[in-house]
Amino acid sequence: MVSAASAAAAALEPREDQRAFFRALFERELDYVWTSLRRLGVHARDVEDVAQEVFLQLHRRLDQYDPSRPIRPWLFAFALRCASDWRRLARHRLEAQGDPDDWAGGSMVADDAIIRAEDLALVMAALERVEIERRAVLILHDLDEVCMKEIAQAMAIPLFTAYSRLRLAREEFSAAARRLLAQRGDL
């Protein structure tokens, strides 16, 4: 006869199919989580730690995943929560100067690499100026090409709220990009 304690312990142990699923998910989606965290404003030096936290939380809730649904919006919801937690840390209330991002590959001409890096910095800075809840919808829809219905479900918001956040995010992003370009002297 199996004791209640041993049955409870067996229930807590992850099944082999869950381990294999998690391992495959980690290998396939790490780059996506990494990119999402950067787009959500996590500094390059902290992305590895925050990505690890995303996958730790994901692992804890793996049994809640509905395989009939796309995985990326669900993953993005974890990334959004972890990025929000990261932003609340006191050390992130001050703007970090000179966040060192990796430069483009060595095959680019130096001028093209500089222009690309400046453009990427402008996009990232404009994204930073979009309120986080709206930025999440903008990233999922415009960059990750997730349909609005899936975004609304992943973020547990009404569909019309998701559309409203997307519209406002686009407006905030455009205004921020125009201001940054004007500051840079490109307008």
C-alpha cells in the first residue's frame, strides 16, 4: 500500500515527458525569450539572469500550459512579468549609462555597422519610453507577429483593451522616436 506522503512526493516529481518537453522548449525558445527581455528594457548585462528566472517560473507552471495554444505568447507573459520585476529593483531606477550591446558581425562595413547600431539604439530608447503594458502588446503584435486574440488571452485582458493598448503604444513609440531623432539632429 502506498502511503499518502509517498504519493504526494511522486506527484511533485516532474515526469520524464515534462522534462523532455521543458528541455526542448528551453533550447528552441531561449533566443526568443532573450530578445523579448531586451525589447522589454532589460539591460544586456542582466538578460542572462532574467532569462533564467523566466525559465524557472515557466518550469514551475509547466503543468498549466495548454498545448492547444501557441507557446510564444505564454512565454512572453512570463518574460513580461520577470522584466517588470527586474525594473522594480532599486538599482534600475537610475538610467544606466553606456549599456554595452554587442556590435553587429564583422562582415559589415564600419559605417554601416555604426548606423545600424545607432538605429537599434534609437528603437530601443523609443521602446523604453512606451509604458510597459502597452509595449508588451506592441512587441507581441508588431515584432513577434502574434494575432491580437492570442495577445489578449496571454495577457488576460479583453480584446478591445489589447487593440487600445496597441494603438496607444504605436502613438507613444512614434512620438518618442520623433523626439529622439530631433535630439540627434536627424529631423
